[in-house]
Amino acid sequence: MKRIVIDASVVLRWYLADETHIKASIEIMEGYVFQELNILAPNLLEYEVLNGLYIAGKKGRIDPKLLIMAVEGFFDLGIEIKDISSSFQKILHFSEVYDITVYDSSYLSLASKEGIELVTADEKLYNKIKKELSWVKWLGDIS
């Protein structure tokens, strides 16, 4: 079974109708639900998704009633969450080399450690690293 790391930018597209590349993100979720794909993520994914949905709710991008259902649905999926505390040196390395946040580097570090692809919908991040890290895939290129 194919394994990938996804970041919060992919997950948020499962719940926010005003985002781009929703179809591709839903296909990833369906692949996971139908056990055709295994999704991994660093432990910060849960906080980033919760924060992203909370902020979306404050901005009126998601109905408050749907917000709770979205959060519950996300946690019910049971995505494989990995502790990344032992990878702090690699995380700091990626942050320094690519001038990106520790948050973004955490996803890179996990994918690198596992030897699998990272899928992101963060175009700014993707553009910074795509030339050197061919195992990072932009959601917009996935169909």
C-alpha cells in the first residue's frame, strides 16, 4: 500500500469549500478511507487542522455547526500521527536550508525519514523546495 505524508493544507481542503484543488484532496482522503493509501503526519497536524478550521470559522468560511462536525470527522479518521521530537535536528536543517517554518520542516522531516512523498497544497512552500526535493508533490499536480 502506498504511504504518503500530508500537511494541513491538504486536510483543510476536505472541509473548506472555498479552497482550490478540493477534488485532488478528496481523492487522497478517499484513498485512505478505502484503504488504498496510508497517510502519515507529524503530531502537529492535529493542532494545525484544528487552528485552521477555527480561524476559518471566525472568518465565516465554515458554518459554526459544520466546524464541530469537521473537527470530529478529522479526528475520527485516525490518521497515523508520528512523534517528531527526535527529529529536531533534521527539522532545523530543513528550516535553515530552505528558509521555511519549523512547522513546514516537520512534514519534510517525516517524509524524508520514512522515505515517502509529502503532498502539500502550500504553493509557496512547494516553490521553495521543488527543485531539490523531488519527493515533495504539489496537490495541484495530482489528478
